[in-house]
Amino acid sequence: MTEAPTDVGLSQELAADLAAASLALARRFAAGATMWCVAPQWEPHAQHVAVEFVHPVIVGKRALPAVALTGRDLVDAARLSVRSGDIVVAIADAADPEVTAITARAPAWGATTVWIGHGPRPPAGAADHVLWLEDADPATPATGKFVLLYHLLWELTHVCFEHPGLLTEDAAECTDEVCVTCSDEGRPAEVLSVTADGTAVVRTANGREEVATLLVGPVAPGELLLVHAGTAITKVDR
């Protein structure tokens, strides 16, 4: 496992989080992912992250596909842009409503999420990887600490590329009598459209599917559900 440096003012916990996020990004990029960057309050950070990955500053490092999403309606922009297997990097505080909405939907889109911020942390499970500075100073985003975080993320991602054996992950084998994955239990889905006969077209990590919604009552486009065996079993309140 690639280790992040700890001699640049990072805690051991943050260094470990950086290493894990970098490995996940390298694996996604190796499989053909595009990185989508959002920073509703600090758009220059989204643009800087994208440039960091797509225009490497070190000769010989590969350019990795990365795009900054800016402007209004970032949730809609991300919904239209993100494909299954892609990456979403968000730079925002834990209370940002657009980032919260995007990271909540990312599992249904099949995307890996990285959330960079400072101050109070997002709730557990809000993103796949959380890179957080325990600093409540409102000026933190302008001090260069965020830039250090995503520069290290870029650098460590390339370190992973130098070790091709890290870029493939063995598929998990089913060892239990009932495998949660194989039994299709509780897959996240986002409602795309509804019909009058108690069904809805939803988006999951596997693509578009039609599911029955009688168990959860009326649904609307944009709502999040958990689906099992072609049926919505609950609404997700996020």
C-alpha cells in the first residue's frame, strides 16, 4: 500500500486517508474513469484540481481526464456528466447542500467520491473518501492547505501508477450462505421518471432499470431509493 508523507504537517489519519483515496483514484483512472470536480463556494479550487490532473507538471507523468463543473445547478450538471465508474471530487464544507446532494446520489450513479474540506466533518459515509483539515478558521481555503491536499492526491495517484500490481483489485468471493452483493440487497437508485401504474425508471450503478414502487408510495424524479429484486423497498432521506 502506498504511504502518504507525514512530514508536511499532516496527521497520520489524514495521511492514511490520502493514501487510500489515491489508490482508489488510480484504479478508477486505470479502468477508464473521468474525474469531475465541484466546489460550489470556491470554484477556482475545482478548476485547479482539474488542471492538476489533466496537465501534469512533471515530465513523463500521464495526463488524466479531469473536468471542473462550475456555475449553477451543479447537481443537474453532475447527473448529466458522471458515468458509472467515474470519480467526483468535491471541495466544500460539510454543510454545502449541492455537494451533499451529489455525494448522496453518487452510489446510484456508480461513482467514487472524494470530499475535501475543513472544520466540522461530514457525517460518516457521506463520501467514499474524506480528506479533512481539522481547522475551523474561515480563511483555511485561501491559505494553500487545500492546494497541498489535492497536490498530494495527484502525486500519490501517480505513485500508484508506478506499481501496476496495485491497479487491479481481486473480486470479492462469496463466503456467506446468502451474499448481500449477489442477492441484490439494498442497491441505491435515483428516480428518473414515474408512471401511473406504480413503477418508476431509476438509475443505478448498473444503468437504467424499471422498479415497482408500491411499497414506498408515490415517488418523484430526483428522489433516492433502495431497490431489491426489482422493487423499491425504502426511500433514502438524504
